[in-house]
Amino acid sequence: PIGYNLTEKSIGFLQEILAHSGALNKLSFRIANNNNFFTPLIFCVSNAIKTQQKLDELSLDLTGWTKVSIENHFHSRPTLQRTDLTEESRILQEALLSLHHIRSLSLIFTKSPYMTDSSVEILTEAIRSLLSLERLHLNYQSSYEITDDSLKAIGLAIDALKGLYYLDLDFRFCKSITDKGIMYLRRGLGSLNLLLELNISLDGCPRLSDDCLTHLSESFWGMSRLRQLALTFEKCYPMTNEGVRSLTKAMKSLTRLQGLELNFVNCYRINDEGLRRIQEAVSSLKKLTRIVLDLQFCSKITESQLNSAKAELKHLPYVRINF
């Protein structure tokens, strides 16, 4: 972790350490909320990445990513400017393009208010060239400026990564995302025939409807190897039983699924019919050993249907239904 109270001298010291670190298999940086010297840190981190040609795993946590006026980098109290992060994104893009053999990549941009579609597009141009990737984690939680265009860029990148077996995408509270963005994303997801684990978080995206569930469902038909699936739609208010019907119909094709998590908290339009469809789909998955259903504040689901679901699923080793 790189702390808040950095100075020009401490950044230079960090550069020295990284320059003499030798060949590494794994590299992890957390420079969250460190705005005072953000661009110099990005240069420092990027230069370190470029020296590690055989890097196997890379994790960058850039939570709260903003930008400081260049001319004020080394003043004691730099002034934050509302601007995009194109410059820093291009610096990171160059570093990522040097990682020809990387197998695991995690980029975390949680609560980055100035992360825009252009920055996402720049970074995904690099990601789509990392053909050795097996694990990818992208977290854009509460990055309010990103739109469907970002999901289109991510979908194109994913489509190029045929060797992925683990994918985690977090778009919680990205309130500008619509069903159209999920349609773009589906085109990439549908090509991941080797995928073993998929996690997609869409909590707090109030513009997502049944069409979102339909688009995601269409991507499942090619995921015959999938073992673990986690989907969260908390506070996606427009979702109804019709979307659940599309989702559960496609879930039945995931015959190797072992673990399932579904979160429909506050999706108040879903009622007994929706839970019944989930129940039927789960019962058809013979290799399933673990299920977590979160249906809190789904006020149209009755105790009777809930008890029916619990009774039918009690044969599973692990069942948790939050209601």
C-alpha cells in the first residue's frame, strides 16, 4: 500500500526499490485515494511494470482515482481539478502492452468520479492484447461517468481473451449503464467457452430491466464448463418475473454448475412466480452443491412459496436464502 503522506523524496525512494527488485512473478500496488502525487505515482508504477517482462500476476487498486494539476504535483497542498484521466490511462496502457505473458490481471477503479468512457477504452485496448490472460477482474464500482460505451469496449476486450477461465466484473452504482450496455457485454461473454467462474455485479443500476437478464442469459449457452456463477441485481427496480424466466431457462444449460449466487434485493416486482422459476432451475442442476439467494425486500414473495423453495432445496449441502 502506498500511503497518503508522500513527498517527492519518498517517490524517488520507491522508484529505487522497484528498479532493483529483480524479476517478479507477482506485483500488487494499492495507491487508493492518493491524489497529492497521483500522476508521478502512475509514472513510477508503470515504469516498474515495464521492467517486469515475465510478470505472471498484476493487481492495481486505484480506488478514488482523480487527477492533480501537473504544475502543482510537488506543492504541499495541490489543487484538485475536475478533468478526465486520459493522460494517466495512456501511461498505464503503455505499461500493460508490455506484459506479453501475464495470466492474471486485477484493475480496481472503485469510486473514481473522473473515470470516463475514453479512459476505459484506452485501457481495454491494452487488455484485449493480453492473450495469455486466464483471470480478469475489473472493478468500476461507483464510477458514475462511465456509460454503455465503456461496456462496449470491455465486451470487445473480453471477446479477444478466449483463454479466460475466471472473470469478475463490478459495475455497482454505475447509474448511467442501460440494457444496451449489457447487450454489448454479452457479445464478449458469449465467446468464453473455457470459463469456469463468472461474477457480475450490477447493484444500484436502476436503468437495467428484464432485457439485461435476457442479454446475460444469451451468453450462458456457450459456457458449458462454468462451475461458479454469481449475479447481483440489488435495486434494479424494473426487473420482473419475465427477466427471471429468461435467466433461469438459460441456467438450466449450465449442467456443470456447482455454486450459484443470485441477488435480487429490492427488486420488488419479482413475486412467487419468479422464485418458483429459480427453484425449478436449481433443482435441474444435478452437480450444484451451494446456493445463496438474496430476496430481501421482495415483498410480493409469500412465506408459502419461500417455504416450498427451502423444502425442495434442502438436499443441497449448502443453502442460504435471505428474505
